[in-house]
Amino acid sequence: DEVVARRLESLDADAMAIAEYASCVGRSFPTSIVTSAPSLDDPGSSLEKLRASGIVTVVGASGEFSHALFQAAVYDSIAPRWLAAHHRSIGEYYERANKGRIEDVLYEVARHFSRTNVHEKAFRYCSMAAEKAEGAYALEQAAGFYESALAALPEAKVGSPYPEAHLRERLGDARFATGDIDKSIECYNRAIGLAEDDLKKADLHRKVAS
């Protein structure tokens, strides 16, 4: 921790800013995303300073933090306001770069918007990502996206086709499939209280009983 702290303290403001932006992408990152950072006048030069420090390596169009501790330490130091702003900027970059084929980067877009205050997009993309993950039998990932969608729902001001009862049930299904029975029952019971259709309530009671 001391070595990491000393190395980070040696960075100038521009290099630290680009490190923060890159850390929001992940340990590995496409340089095209990092150099799109809107808060810097010359992000390419800032990335070169960061590379020269040894904190990241850059090969072609790809960059990577030289150690996971660097990425974690930088990310954890970002103020909440800037954290949300960076994730929004990165999410919007993915939208622009993948217009018409957002399905290709759906997990990334959902992850970034889930960490912003853009609740409508967070809700929509996380709902879509959850269904995609569920269809691919990536049930832990699906459950995480369902939980993010539910967290965004109160401020998203949207309803059908993803009402809360539906999301609670799908989260319950995912938790049941991964063996988290208590969490599954909790989700089903909350969905029962929200469901308006008697047949749906009966189906949810059957799932709880099973």
C-alpha cells in the first residue's frame, strides 16, 4: 500500500486525472475510451505521462494498469461526484461508438450507467443486460443486473414492460437457480405484494412453496 501510495503521489494533476478516468473502465482499457475524457485538454499527452510513470502499460490500442492494486487504489480515491461523471461519460462513449449495435456492449453500458444518476438509462440497460445474462445462463451476473435495475427503478419513472413485480420475480428465479433460497423467497414474497393479477400471485405462491 505504501509503494502504491508513493507512486501515485508522484503523478502530476493531468496524469492523475487520466488514471482516474481509466480506472473507471477497469484494469484493462481501450486507449480510445481513455483519450475521450472530456475533462482534459490533451488526454493523449496525459496518458503518455501515466505510461512513463510505469503505472500503466500501453500496447497499440490497449492499455492496462501494471498491477491491480494501482487500479483499485485510484478508483477508490475518486470523489463520488466525479465517479458518477466519469461512468456517465464512458457509458455515453459506448453509446456513440456502438450506435445501432448496442447489444454488443450491453454489459459494459449497463455497468457504467448503473453507477450514475441517469436513472432511466441505468434501469433500461440493466434490465436488458439482466435478461441477456439470464439467457446465457450467467445467473450470478443476471442477478447483479436485476438488482441494479431495481435500485434505479424508483427514480427512473418508467413502468411496463419491466414493472417491479416482474423484476422481483426474475431476480428470485436467478437467486433460486444459484442456490440462494432465502433471497429467492424474499424476492417472490415482495413480488406477491406487488402483483395485481391473481393468477400471477398464485404462480408466485407456488414458487415459494416449491
